[in-house]
Amino acid sequence: MTTLARAIRSALLTADPRAKCFATRQIARDWRAGRLAWDFDVAMPDQPAWPDAPELLPPGRMPKRGKFGSERARIALWHSLAHIEFVAIDLALDMAGRFGAQMGRDFVDDFLSVAADEAMHFALLARKVESLGSHYGALPAHAGLWEAAFATRKDVAARLAVVPMVLEARGLDVTPATLERVAAAGDAGGAKILARILDDEIRHVAAGTKHFLRCAEMAQANPESLWQTLVKQHFHGSIKPPFNDSARLAAGLSRGFYAEIAH
């Protein structure tokens, strides 16, 4: 029987996007069916395997999308979202594989479920890009999305604080406005994809928050103070409004966490 860690490591080291999606969803199915041994016998890679394209650029070198509604801007928007979801697959897999032995089966259940969702999101978005006459990899993409994972690779509380509770929570803030613009442009199919992703991301942030609260309890620390300390140490961006407070609260992330350090 293949071990859980070996299955996750293999998926992380799969570069082809479609193959990575397939491998990720297969891991989730095999785990639920009891076909993977609870054994963390191999280490997770410091960086996953990625395809040669898209070209990864620092934020300052990313080309402007242009005016919303133009064909170029539409492709750039959906390509950007597809890339975010592609990296999110690896973030969730790494979370389960790197910290699962420490955090237990409920943690692994949650983050393999998240990984399967992210694989489904990427597949939807990649098809959307293709429907516009392009493909994933045709445009440059943001290079910095894995940095937070690497910076927090030795601390599960820091990883939970930064990835689900900052980066994914930011998606809760910005997705509704994007959804409204897409719907206003007459793209009902695109709006439906974004609505599905928004619903799923609330659950993803909720999973991260739940396990972060458990870390705080084990450390006998105030959750909000611990979160603020870890974010200041490990996240180099800014926590900035506007916030989707209702979606954040639905995920268990109250204003007590982020209001004090928001810019």
C-alpha cells in the first residue's frame, strides 16, 4: 500500500497541470477509501514541480491587463485566476504532507479536501481560458505565490496564519467585486465559476482558522495576538481593506484578528 506522504510528494513533483489535478483528486479519493497508509516516510519538497510555462515574473514586472472588458484583459483576468488556483493545489497538498503527522487525521482530511477543490477550480478556469482562444501558460504569471509557503515551512501555526487566513481570506475580499464585473459584462458562465469558488474558499479559510485555533490552544496563546505576531513575522505584504467582513466571519475570521493591523 502506498503511503500518504509518498502519494502527496509524487503529486507535488508532477509538473503538468492536468496530471497534477488528476493526481490530487486521486489522492483525495484514495485517502477517503482507506487506500493510503498513514505514514509520513518521505519529506515534502521545498518547491513543487511546475511547467515551463507560464513564465513567472515578480509583481513589478507583470504586464498591465488593460481596460476591463477588452479581449486581452478578459484573458489576462482568467489566466491570473487559473494560476492562483494552480499554486493553491500545491499549497494545500504541502500543508497535508508537511504537517499531517503533527496535526492528525482531521487536519489531513480538511486539506486534502481543499486540494481537491483547488484542482477542480483550476480545471474550470483553465477551460475558461481555452474558451477565450488562449490556454494556461500563454501569459506570464505572478512568481511570489509560493514564497509564503517556503517562509513558513517549519511552523504549522505560521503557515495557517499566512496562507488560509491572509492569502485565501484576501480572495474572499476581492472575488465579489470581480464577480459583479463579470456578471455585468454578460458572462453568466464566468460569474457562476466565481460564485462556486467563493463558496468553496469560505470553507477553506474556515478549515485554516479551525486548525489555527487549535494551535493557539495547544500553545496556550490568545489566538488573535498569536495570529498578529505570526503575520508580522512571516507576511511581507499588507493587510488592507476593503474587507468582506461577512464572508470572513462565516469562515470564523472575526475583525478582532485583522482590524488592528490593517493598513
